[in-house]
Amino acid sequence: MTEAHIATNQEICLAMLRDSDRDRYLACLLSPEAKRGALAALYAFNAELARIRDLVHEPLPGEVRLQYWHDLLEGSAHGSTAANPVAAALITAIETHRLPRKTLIDMIEARTFDLYDDPMETRLSLEGYAGETASALIQLASLVLSPEEAARSADAAGHAGVAQAVAGLLLLMPLHRRRGQIYIPLQILSATGLDRDAFLAGEDRPRISAAIEAFAGLGREHLAKARAAGPIAPAVFPAFLPATLAEPVLVKAQKRGALLFDRPLQPPQWRRQLRMGLAAARRKI
């Protein structure tokens, strides 16, 4: 593939992020220019996986879409990779930065959970899901930015990813509830006197608020652990920028409880941009 084709594919990935994931789009812009293309490819790949449930009405077509990416990473894709700019850019990023394909395959397999309405059983299950999705994405981005420093920030990446995943699930909770999906572990629901059906019914507001508060508290716990893991090297800090948006969501969710179904938790775009810009300058999550 020529350098012109590579650049074009990376530009397409950036344009996709501008439309579908503005926060990670900004994170790319706040990263070193030479690394933006590979980061955009990773983030666009993540966006493709995350939106599959929105595109299908049954699990099977979703599994077919996931299998496409699985085959691509295992080298058994059907058809030309060049026809899919995200796929082509992802393969370029993998080869250029020697990214571990197994981590990306695990990310695909973790996303199978999104296609079904099965509940998350335990806190450990949730942490595993977050570790193979959000945490893995931070670590992969760190490898693109500085393979030498990435290993030193692995612990922080693990915890920051869980905090970010919990915040994201809180933002999507109204949508998930309408679909009959639930990501709050049954372990937490049981501790607050609820089960899956009672939470989805939405009638016991005090207990639902308690469950949401505990779920957000889990995210804050991991955020505190990420901060306690030690300073993050400047070279890899751009990989953590999207995670810097988690805290306001987690704090607001703890305060609102069940009211998050009535009023959106997401801060306005300008506030998110300001927070990421300040975090980039201070290098603190």
C-alpha cells in the first residue's frame, strides 16, 4: 500500500471519529502528529465494534460483523482489506507499531456480550469486560505512542479503563434499559435488594438509586487506583485523555441516582474539550 493510500485511510478514520466519537477525535488532535493516524485507526476500530448493537436487530447479524474483524486479524478475511479504510488503517497500525493481535481479538470477543440481553453477573465479570475493551484500548494507544513507556503505565491503564467503561455505561444506561440490557452486576443489584427485572421495571426508585450510586462508586474506586498507580509518562499520556472525562459523569451519577433516566449525564461538548485540554497540559487523570 502506498503512503498516499495509508494517509487517506487514516484521514477517513479521523473523519469518522469526528462524527461518531468526538472525544477520541480530540484526543487524536492532542497527540503527536506522527501518531495520529495509528491512533485514529484504533479508535475507529473501537467505534465500529461499539456501534454494532445499534445496527442490528438480532444477535446473529452482529456476530457476523464481529467475525469479519476476527477473520481480518487472523489473516483469513474474505475480499480485499483495501476496500475497508478502517480495516486497512488498522492493519497498517498493527504492522507499524507491532501491536498484539491477541489483545484486539480479545476486544472483539468481549463485545459479543453487547449483542445479547444477558445480565452482567459479578463485579469481576464487569471488570473483565472493561479490561478487554476500554483498558485494552488505552494500553494499545500507549504502545503506539511509546512502547518503552507503555509497560510502565499498564496498571494505571487497567484501572483508568474500568473507570471510563463504568462512566460510559452510565451515560448509555437509559438506552440500555429501553433495550432490556443491564450492565450493573447482579451482585450489586442483589446487595441493594433488586434483581434484573426490578431494575428494568424502574419502579423502586430508592433501591435503583442505591444500585446506581454503588455502580458509579465502583468506577470512582478504579479511578482512584489509576491515580495512585504513579505518574504517567508524558509520552503516553495522550492515551489516557478520554479517561479524564470519567470523573464528572461518575460524580453526577452518584448524586442523581435514578434521575439519570430523566436527565442526561453527559456534560456539554465544550466542557469536555476544556477538561481534556487542561488534562493534556497538567498530565493528570
